Amino acid sequence: MQIYKVGGAVRDRLLGKPVTDIDWVVVGATTEEMLAKGFRPVGADFPVFLHPKSGEEYALARTERKSGRGYGGFTFHASPEVTLEEDLIRRDLTINAMAEDDQQNLTDPYHGQRDLEERILRHVSPAFAEDPLRVLRVARFAARYAELGFKVAPETLELMRQLSESGELEALTAERSWKEIFRALMEDQPQVFIQVLRDCGALKVLMPEVDALFGVPQPEAHHPEIDSGIHTLSVLEQSALHKQPLTVRWACLLHDLGKGLTPEEEWPRHIAHEHKGLKLIKAVNERFKAPKDCQELALLVGQYHTHGHRALELKASTLLELLQSFDVYRRPQRFEEFIVACEMDARGRKGLEQRSYPQADYLRGAANVARGVAVQPLLEKGFKGPELGEALKRERLKALKVYKESAAS
Ligand code: ATP
Ligand code: MG
């Protein structure tokens, strides 16, 4: 049997990038031979094995054929006769379809190295269209390598467009899509992921609520970039520039969905978009089964981001309601994520990226003040149950009034 390094490991070595996980392909072997060498099978009927020591993935060279909709609709054929070239042709991009032996001799039948040099993301063969997940993968690679100047080849974008129009994207499971989405959001330029999905018509299918923001104007005085979709991309870009966690990036992407629902007569104003957007945020959350903390933050940021921006003008009672809604006493981290999401929103405006955001520290201070109100003296006064809760609220409100006045002076 011959063993080759394939996929990302080869690509990233040639790019001079750090290689994290290595995938291997094995040519000329049978399942029985792999088992005899101590490899552990990954699934009962899939020709992929884990190395007994390194735990890295070793796949038998295989060919694939589409036999139905979605990912379940694949039949594959692995046997010792399948050649390396046959295995590589079923891969998504030419830059991912190179193999290397232990002497670093490159097998590159589909010119991945040339495309690496020319910074092109190009599909290997028309079989690309057999797995709609590849649309998301290409968009993710575009985001990851945008910094290096990579672009999607026009003919690949065209195939992605056909896939998006064919209805195949709908056959993707939430789990497979989310895995690509969250990895893409964690790249340095996640906005490129959304932009590429939009360019090929996939955004309209996957997240029509986000797609609908493009072409919707906002008041120029607050939003020099005007377009709500452009604004959303900028907010996402800022969240990555500031190394925010996934929860914040997800919330940034979804915070303004309500603006897509505003009747044209009301443009460029978006009255109550925070509230109107909630059902859309919920729909996107559920469509991809986003993790609970992502779902929760997206809804809270959607509902309250304008409060964040107006923090310094809020009445003490409104400020208290905000803090209560976030349960800042037990969930300090979530409120901090809300604050930075608001800041990213403010910075995601053309020409205002560097402007300071005093609301952030003001909100942090308010949360500390509310948290600082001690329960003990109230217990000592004999408050219990719901009365204790009310008394605590009154004390917090008092403290916030003092805080607000001192901040104003
Ligand atoms: P990463 O650095 O994100 O791990 P990778 O290229 O190694 O990038 P993997 O998901 O680990 O990506 O897959 C390994 C290889 O398997 C890819 O380089 C590609 O050749 C192939 N591959 C993975 N998923 C698909 C797919 N859906 N369609 C076609 N080829 C795929
Ligand atoms: Mg990999």
C-alpha cells in the first residue's frame, strides 16, 4: 500500500501556513489490511480509519457517485484498484486535490499548485455539483484566504449559482451547514463568506433574512454606508477584527434583520426594527440549530442594541430593566458580550470605525453598580420572598440614579 498526505495539509504547507490536522489517503489497500495493521474504523461502512497512535484520519482511496438528494445520496466505491488520481478528482477544489508522499513528491493532476500561485479557488470537476455543502466550503475558504488575495474562479461561482438555484442547498442538514457557518464566522474575514454566498445566490436560499438587507437604505446621518446589508457585513468584519467570540459574531450577523421587513414607504427609517426582527432571528437560529448561547445572544442583541447605543440617555428605570432582562447578576459574561456586540454595531459604519464608544464602559459601570447592591441589609430589615425582590429593585434603582447623575457631571 502507498500512503499520501492529502487535502489541507498539503495546501497549507505550500502556502507556508501552519498545518493543524493531517488527512491521509491510502492507495492499494483493503479494509482487512488496515484492520490487521491496528487501524480503527471510523464507521461501520465508511472506508475511513484512525491511526492506532496518532489518531489521524486515513481514508482508503475511493470514488464517489451521486445517487440521490443530499449527502445521504452518495454511493462510494473503495478498492485497492482505485488510483490516487481517481480519489483526488472527487475533491472540491484544485488546491485541496493535491497529494504528497513521504519524500514530499507532489501529485497534482488538477493543477492545484498553479491555482495556489494564482490565488484561485477552482472546482476540480463537474462532480463538484454533487454535494451542495461545497458551496459553503468554497465560501469559507474564500473568507480564510481573502487576506492572501484568493478569489473564486468565475466558472466555479457559476456552478455554485446553479447549485443554489437547483434547490439542492435545502437538502443540507442543519448540522453540516452549521459546521461550515461557524468555522467561516471564526475566520479573520467572515464578511467574505457572506459576500460570496450572496454572489452565488446561496445567501437567498440559506439566510433570506440576511439577503433581504441588501438594497435597504438607512438614514445617512447615522449610517454613512447607507445600505443595511453593507452595514451588516461591516459589523461582522469589526467583530473579527476585534477577535470576538462566536456568540458575538453570530449576534452581529443577525442584529438588524428587522430592517428587511420595513415597508418601502418608511425607508430610510426603521421604526421598531429591533422588535420586528426577533421572529426572523429565531427562524435563522432554529434553521441551523445554532448553539444555545449563540441563539440567546442573537435575540438579546437584536432586541436591545438600540438601548445599548442610547445607554447614556436611558432613564435609570430603563437602565435597570435592561440589566434585569440580561440577568446581569447571574450572567455577567452574557451582558459583556451584548456590550461588545453593540460596540461592533457602532463601529461597523463607514468612516466611524475608530470612533470611541463610551456607552460600553457606562454600561459596564451600571452593571457593577446594580450588582453591588447588597442583599444582607434588606434581609436584616426583615424583607422576604417577593417583597425582598421589590426592595432589591428599589435599592438598585436608587444606586443607578446616583450613578447616572455622577456620570453626567
Ligand atoms: P481545514 O484546514 O479546514 O481542515 P481541509 O481542506 O483539510 O481544510 P477537511 O474538511 O479537513 O478540509 O477535508 C480534507 C479534504 O477532504 C479536503 O481538502 C478536500 O480535499 C476533501 N473534502 C472534504 N470535504 C469535502 C466535500 N464536501 N467535498 C469534496 N471534497 C471534500
Ligand atoms: Mg483538514
